[in-house]
Amino acid sequence: MRLSLVIKKENVDLEKQVNKLNNFLVLNKSIKAVLTLLILGSFSQIKAQERVPFDQGKKYILADVILTNKISFNDQTVVTFAGLEKGQEITVPGEEISSAIKKLGKLGLFDEISFYINRIENDSIYLDLEIKELPKLNNVKFVGIKKNKTEALIKDNGLTKSKVVNENLITTTKNYIENKYKKDGYYNTKVNINVVPDTSTVNQVNMVVNVDKGDKIKIAEIDFIGNEKLSDKTLRKAMKDTKQKSFFRVLKASKFIKAKYKTDLEKVIASYKEKGYRDARIISDSITYLKDKNALSIKINVEEGNKYYFGNIKFLGNTVYSDQLLSRIIGVKKGETYNGVLLQKRIADASKPDGEDIDNLYKNNGYLFSNINAVEVKTVNDTIDFEIRINEGPLAYFNKITVTGNDKTNDRVIYRELRTKPGEIYSKELLVRTIREIGQLGFFDPEAINPAFKNVDAAAGTVDIEYQLVEKGSSQIELQGGYGGGGFIGTLGLSFNNFSARNLLNKKAYKPLPMGDGQKVSLRLQASTYFQTYSVSFSEPWFGQKKPVSFSSSISYSKQFLNNFATQRVDKTKSFNILTLSVGLAKRLTVPDDFFVLSQSVSYQHYDLNNYNTGLFTFGNGASRNFAYTVGLSRSNKGVNPIFPTYGSEFSISAKLTPPYSLLNGIDYATLGDKEEYKLKNTVDRSNTVDENGNTVAIGDYIDAAGNKVFNYQDAAADPAKVDQKKFNWLEYYKIKFKADWYTKIYGKLVLRTLGEFGFLGTYNQDRGAVPFERFYLGGSGMANYSMDGRETIGLRGYKDNTLTPIIEDRNDPRFGQQIGATVYNKFSMELRYPITLKSSASIYVLGFLEAGSAYKDFKSYNPFDLQRSAGVGLRVFMPAFGLLGIDFGHGFDAAPGETTAHGWETHFIIGQQF
């Protein structure tokens, strides 16, 4: 008969039971260690169930430890982790077994651990180890939240398949979810986690996470007590992220987030310091839940203290820069109201990485290890004297410069944009500029660019910089279809923005196309029943690979047939063909600074009209040629995200010029209509009728403007088609354009964009007149489906496309009411933008706008104050694969040409462009 004696039992407390119904997972909330001595008849002197005292254990040699049940781990591995070895001397009961139990328990893999004596031979002991494993996770399900939110919660909590399910996992998951929603204002969030056995598998469980967010807790009121110098309104305004409910508040919700509330309390004190109240402090604050309103009431008790003024400000430790220069940067004079916030910003403005402060003055010129502190040294009555103590430190140099995260983009594409070079003096300004340049490439997530400082060595005066990047999709596809202009229009466009031309013959580089060299290739096809357009373009930002000289080229061909929009019939015997070629170079300048770019291009367009009489031109047969040179100067320092710039500006001025043919060809365009070859002749069979003078008019006879036969060509009218064909055989003009674009961060993430632009189309020879090509068409979304005549489409929301364009007002002109395009235009715009998300997968922001602009037929009618105005709201979505998409709702406050009342509301869809 085998007798057993319990030697030891140890409990290890875990967290409180989460699911009392889950007996499978929580059989026992302690790790049971039971060492049972099985004694044969030879030990009959020991009575059953007699407990052996712990301090009276007997020493044995451990002969073996055998696992009695099957587990998913290797037996020997478990014994090794327990810290037990064959031949080891152990005491039963004793510390060795206790220690083994604790070690296995700390692994967090087992629910029950039990040791038993199998047998004893002389001084050797054989032990049995019985272990019960904790179950593993098979599936997790969330109840009470949207499906698109669950993926992030699973990832954040590591709820992956085969994850060991223990009390710690359950508790941390519960706490994480509750805290996450509390941060979003759901202060009453409750989470209940149920774990149930999965009957289809062995030792696996399914987790059901029930989330009850409850109602979002808002702030009903924020009251201040003890404030006399600053009003409640002023102090509430200082609290940037903690706001009480207001009907007029749109951009900032009145939710309560504890961490942000604590920060806002500091901002309340900062608002006092800005007004001179250095000693202001918060005595107490209370947060009360108003059950009837399901909202919070916050009361803040402040002590304002006395008002102070600046006294003497001295600089200590500065050897590189003079007191006078540092004083100008501080910008504070003795006797001015104390402003601790302003003083700190002038020393080191944490909100502006490129701010004009003393810290940046040093760090932009190599003093990475400089340290600057303002110390109050004396206070007399209401005046405070300061010492600005400066520890300049040694000059620092860039050592190793590395880039990580560029899986597709070749290193040289990034390194050529870096302003931080190994061996050069450290400059924070160059570091910030490099971040901007990498962001402007468009190949990386600009919000994720991180310049990590590595191996910062003050003794050696060196620092390594590692630019940590996250690549994003840069190629785009444009696929759209719609009904417009009397027919269906389809568009297919492909844009590869990180192309590699040098790897075209390298089969291994096709993934699916050779990429990584920063070149851009665009292909576009647009067609309908009455027109076709094909275009190809290529650009290389570093032509020759040595200097930042951009090369660009493009070719396009358009063919349009005469379309009767009333009958929807297309006459393919009448066509208008356009061939366009262009090539250009753009060079980054160094003077006045390296934000300037000088661009030059040459273009040629050939317009071929074949019996194409539409009223757009006075001639339906013939050709026009447009050979032009364009030169432009631009400066852009906007950044850092090209999709959502938050600072900087962009200015550009350009001139497009054709050769002055009229100065070279000797033609007198004023008397062109007097020459015989440009006189009007009859082209219609009128043999059965007579004119007003009783004459029969044959084909080829000269006629006057009324169609009457004349016998001398001098008396005949000029043929406008022949005259204009000669005038516009080679187009002669100059076009000047100017654009100014600013981005200013107003508050938090709210950005103001202001824009002004102007365009003018002029002529060298007034007798030759302004060309009917290259004109400006204003109004609408600014998107052009196709361009027959080289026109430029300028958007002005709140009106239909192109409707703010001059029309022919002469009722005697057969083209009365038709648009003739503008030779002068101006436009002004203000836009408030707020980002919803700026992730690399999709950037989304909302906007509100005010716009005004107008277009004029000539400079004489130009009036910069006679404008059509509009206002509205919109949404933009940028996805790497599809480019920029958007929708705007605009209201036109004025009448468009041909209208008599305010235009009203218009909806605009935006694809692939910005205003």
C-alpha cells in the first residue's frame, strides 16, 4: 500500500478574477505546489496525512525529474528552467523545490505546478512534475465598437493567435482600452472581457471583449475663483485643449482629457506670466460630475500675486556674440512689463524649430552643446534683474550621416538633397532644411521623418545623424469617366514619380517597373466621341547627376472633330489638330538664397484647322504656329508636407515670349485688309439671284460686307478669315504671370493659406492685335478636360467652369454671346485648412475659403476692384495611388457675365490638382 504525505503547498497571488464563470481558464488563482511523498510499506511507521515540518527536511541526491502529463514544451527544457539538475543535492521539503516552483511560475505559461515523490532509493530521490499549461488565444472578438477600430486595438495589445492568455494579458488589455477611450472623452468607458474554451481545438480559448463607451463626457463649465486682473474669458482662452461647451465652437471639442487638462493649468499660469504676474499660482482645482447634465464642472482657484517689471538684463559666459547682438534678439528693455513666456521664447522657442532666438543663433553656427538659462538674481520691489547665463561649449561637427527606411528609393536620390555633410560644422538650420527637402521629394511620409542624434560626443565635438524615413507610395493612377460637352469623356492616366530610366534594360529592376531614381514619367489618354488627346512627359530633377538642374520634356497630340452639341452628331471630315512639343531646364540658385529656382523652356505648338468653322476663330482652314520661350523665377520654402504645408511661402513670376515677327517680316498689318489677296470673294453659287444693285454675283467675284458685287477689289471688304490667317500664321505675343502663396499656422493645426495671382497677355504690334490663343478662362474648379487653343483655366469656386470669362457683347457680331477669353485676370484667395489625418496611407483635411477675382478682355477694361466674390467649404483627400481628390461647395455672391442676379451655390469636384 502506497501512503502519501503532503510536504509543501505554496500560493502565489495573481490579479483578481476577471471572469468568474470561466472555470477553464481560472481553475485556481494560485500556483499550487504540492510535494507528495509516496512511501511503500517499508515506511509504514509514517502515518498517512502526517505533515512533515519544513525545517526538518531530509537531504537527497536528485536522481531524475519526470513530467507526468503531456505539454507543448520539451520536458528537459522545463526542468532546466526550473533550475533542477540530476545529481544535485536537494532537501525535501526545502528551498530547492520552492525555488523551482517560483521560476516556472514567473514564466507566465502555466496554471498549476505540482511536484510529487515517485520513489526513493537509498539517498537518491525520483520526482514527478505535473504541470497544467495556460490556454492560448485562438480568436478575439470586439463588441460595442466599429469594426475598423478593432485592428488597431488587436495590434496595440498584442492579441495575436497562439498568444498565452493569462491574468496579466486580460488586465492590461482591459486597462488599455478604458484609458484609450477616456482620453477621447468617454470618461465612463467600461470593458468586460470573457474568455471561453474553443471546443474545436485543444487548450485554446476565444476572447470576447465587450466595450461600453457610454456617452462622451463634456465640460459644462469652467469657473475661476480669485482672479481680478485677468477675466474668466481670458483664462479659458489660455486653456488650449480644455474647453467648456459652446454652440459656436467647431474645431475644438469640449472633452475632458486629464493629461491635457494638467498642461492647460500650466498655460493658465503662463498667461499670467505674460502679463507680468510672476508669482501667480493655482491654489486648488476641483472637477465635479454633474449627473443631470452628464458633464463636468471645473472650478480653478487662483492667486494672482503682484505685477512685476523687467530690470537689468546681463549676459554671462558669451564670448562668440556680443551683448549688443544678444540684447537685440531678447528684445526686452528695462521698465517693460515682466513677461516670462516671451523671455523664454527669445532664449529658446520650443514651438518654432527655426525661430529667431539665442539658442538657435548658437546651434545654427555649430554650438550644439550650448546651454542658455535665464536666472533671476535680484528683486527690488516690483523690478526683477536677470542674468542670461551662457555655456557655449565646444564647436560640434557632423560626423556620420546615414539614412534608413528607403527600401525603394536609391541612396543617392536622398543624399544629394541632404544639407548636413560629414565634417561640416553642425547647424540646426541645415538640419531643419534637410527635413524639408526630403519631405518635398514626395517619396516619404513627411510626418514621420525623424533625424535621430547618434553618438553625441561633447569631448570629441562630433555628432552622428541618422535620418529615419518611412517610404510611401509615389506612383498614381487616374481613371475617370463622365458626361460633359455633349458626350462621354474617359480618362486614363499613369504617373510614376520615382522612376528609374537607367534600369529600363535591367530585368531584375521591374517590380513591376524600374523605380528609385526620382525621375517622373507620366502617360495620359483622354477620349470621347469627338476628341482624343495623348500625352507623354518625362522629368529628371538632377540632370547630369552633379547639380540640381532639372530637365523636363513633353509631347502631346490632340485631335478634335466638329461636334453638333444639339444633335450629338460628329462630322469627322472637319477637324482641329494640335501637336505640342516642349523641353525645359530649371536650375536651383544660390543667390539671393538657395530657395530660388530659375527655369527656362522652349515650346512649339502646331494648330491645324481643316474646314473647322465654329466661331472660335474667324478662319476655319489653315494653320497657326506657336514657338515660344518661357523664363521664370520662383522661390519656395513652404514645408514640410507638400500636401499640407504649415509654413513658408511660394512666389513666382514668369514671362512667355514669342519672337517679334512683325519687326522682321516687314508686313504692315494695319493695311493688310487693303491688299487684293485679302479681299472678300463670293464662294456661293448665286447665279439665280441678284444683289441689292441688280448684279448677278458669280463665284470668285469681289463683294462688299453686305455681299454686293463690286468691280474693283479696292471697293471689296477685307476677308477676316484671310486677314486673321495671315496675322496668326505665326503667333506673336508675350504673357506675364505672377503668383504669391503664403502658409501661416494660426492656432494648433489650423493653417491659413493666402493667395494672389495676376496674368496679362500682351502684343508687340497693336495693328496685329492680341492672339485668340493662350488666353485666360476664369471660374469653377479650374480643371480643364481638354484645351483646343492653349488656354489657361483658372479656378474660382462658387461659379460654373469658365463663366467669369469675357464674352462678345456686340449684337451685330455673329459670334455674339460667345466667350473670347481674357487677356488680363487677377484672383485673390484666403483658405483656412484643418487636418483630420496626415497619415501616409491617406491625408485628409477640411477647408473654408473666401475668393474673389475677375477676367477682362483688355487692359483698358482692367479694374482690380471690380471682382466676383465667393465663399464656401470643402474637403481634400490625398491617397498615394490616386493623387488628390476633393469636393467644394461654393456660393457666388455676384452675377457672372450674361447673368443679372447673384450666381448662388455650385458644387465642384477636384481631381489631381490644388487651388
